[in-house]
Amino acid sequence: MVLMRVMPCVSLCLLLASVGSGCGPGRGYGKRRHPKKLTPLSLKQFIPNVAEKTLGASGKYEGKITRSSERFKDLTPNYNPDIIFKDEENTNADRLMTQRCKDKLNSLAISVMNQWPGVKLRVTEGWDEDGHHSEESLHYEGRAVDITTSDRDKSKYGMLSRLAVEAGFDWVYYESKAHIHCSVKAENSVAAKSGGCFCGSSVVILADGRTKPLKELRVGDKVLAADQQGNLVSSDFLMFMDQDRQITRQFRVLETDEPRRRLTLTPAHLVFVMKDNSTDSSDITAVFASNVKIGQRLLAVGNDRPDRLISARVTKTYMEHCEGSYAPVTSHGTIIVDQVLASCYAVVEAHDLAHWVLAPVRLWHSFLSLVGMVNELNSLHQADGVHWYPELLYHVGGWLLDSSSFHPQS
């Protein structure tokens, strides 16, 4: 019974932590974060303190990738000159990895050079096509690397492990005196999809009909959203769960026919699609943007009737890079972005659950409205980074996960 109570809480905390961390780490309202003092890991220590192939770390094993696999195309070579690849097989296999693994590895390479001038990151094992690792090793999917420093100075490996954690690897294990094992979540896993944000060029519609760049929203602004019946409503903008003005990242683009619309959002963001053969705007379900298929129908603001939502058939989906990343939250939990209805939530395919988790934020906003303080908050500028509320839940979720006993798996 205790476990049944704890696990939903953990899921909720992971949900909001993932959404909050989607746009990148940073500061809250006027809160300046001091540089962290980095503490080296101890031999056999792993972070996070859960098993490698669990939700809180790199996630489940999804099957071995071979050169003849359909999934082989998902591996990308890493030719970063600042990384030394051992490549003892002489096949460049160690250079092949998922994009997420590549991104984290490249970030770590910079940290290594900054920490120890003249020293480079060294990869001793990457993608394994020869079966040299344990059963269900993430090396077989290009999601794991074993690393050292180029000078092979073992006294540096504790700090190298810490730098790998800071670089964003989803699981880091100071496995032996000879190397550190690092792994990442699967590209198509929910938690790997980088949270939920809209592109920096996105536009919202204010309650009075004017448009405004999403990135310029302030607490107290009223924007168009939708209620549970699919009707357009005015909704209070509460906060950015996360925002990053400088980041350039991959977004999924959904294009529709009449009315012609173009929505740009992260793959794990929830968007509403009409259920099969339904013509009722209230008969919708929230799905990940990555799962929207050509032919499905979104809800969009009409050209002739801007006061109502109409169905718009998806005709094209693709990925593109865009600068800026923003995760807005409204009192209704929905928002009209680029004239298309979307959820404010992401990472877990449960819009109602995520909306429930944000209830304390809505209550706080209602209280401020009651005492007439919303206009004062409107003048405050939210700095880049994760808002304090999802960050708090992240730490609570981490504490709950760390309270469980797990053994390392590499």
C-alpha cells in the first residue's frame, strides 16, 4: 500500500521536473545562482542513485541495434576533434551513438578541456556490435559510453564522473579505477524528449484579440485558451515553467491545411487531436507532438470565425531547429499558440494529471488576484531557467527515488 501511494507521487514529480528542465537549467525570479562547488564521485558511486535502466535514470533497454537494423539510421557518428576515440575494433563503432549521447559527450569534452587545459576526453567503449558487454547493455543501442581522460590519470576520474553528471548524462557510474560508465535515455522515450516548450518565434492571442510574442508574456496577461468543452476562453498567464532565450534546439513542426496553420513545439509537448471520425470539438485527446500523424485533426482558430475552434487536418510533420524555448502555464492548462490549441504540459501523456499538479500555482495566483497584487507581479521579469515550483517538485521526486535501494547496472 505504501508503494502504491509513493509511486504516483514519484511520477508526478518526474513529470514536472522533466517539463521544467526541458528548456535548460537557470534561475527563477530575481534569484541569482552561485557557481556550484563540484564534488568528485567516489569509486562505485552512481548518480542518480537508482538502477541504470529505470525511469529515474536512462530507462529500459529497447533492443540491440545492428548495422542491418531499421534503427541503425538513428545512430550518428561523432567526429569531434576534442574527443579521442580508442576504436580498438578499427571500425569507427565507438564513434556511433544516439544524438542525445552525442550532445552530452560533446558538452563533457568542453568541460574536460576547461577543467584540465591540454587534456581531452577519451572514449574507450561506445556502440557495441560484437556482443562484448552484458545482456541488455545500453552499449548495444549506442546509448552508453565508457570514458577516461586522454592522459589516463586515474586521480582525475572522480572529478571526470562529476563533470559527466553536470554535462547532462542521465546515469553516471564510477564503475572501476579504469573508466567511468555514462548512459542516456532513448531518443524516443518520453523523458528524453526534452520536456515541453514552444519555439521562441511563437505567437499567442490576447483576450482582446491582439497578438503578442509568446516570449513577451507577463504574469497577469490574459490569453486565449480553451475549456474542457473545446470553447475558446480567456485564461490568465501564470508563469513560464521554464524558459531559455539563448538555446537553439530541435522542435517538431505540425502543418495543417484549411485553415493553414504551423505549430512549432518540442516532441514531448502535448497537443490536442480530435478522436477518430469525431466532428465534436470537445471530443479530443492529448497526445505527444511526436505521435501526431498526417491525417489527424488539430483544433485551430478559424479564419472566418476567430471566436471558435475548428478542425484542421495535419498535412506535414517534420523537425527543425529554432532559437528560444518557452514553457507557459495558464489557469486553464491550455493555450492557443500560432492559432492552434495546445496543452501547457508535456513529458507524461496525461494532461488532466499534470493540470492537477499545478493546482497550488493556480490557487496562489487567485489569492494574489483577490488582494490586488497581480499587476505588481506583471512588472516582474522572470529570468531564464526553471521556475521554483517545478524545481521544488524535482527535488522532492529525487528524494523519493533516492530513498529506494537499487544496485548499479551497466
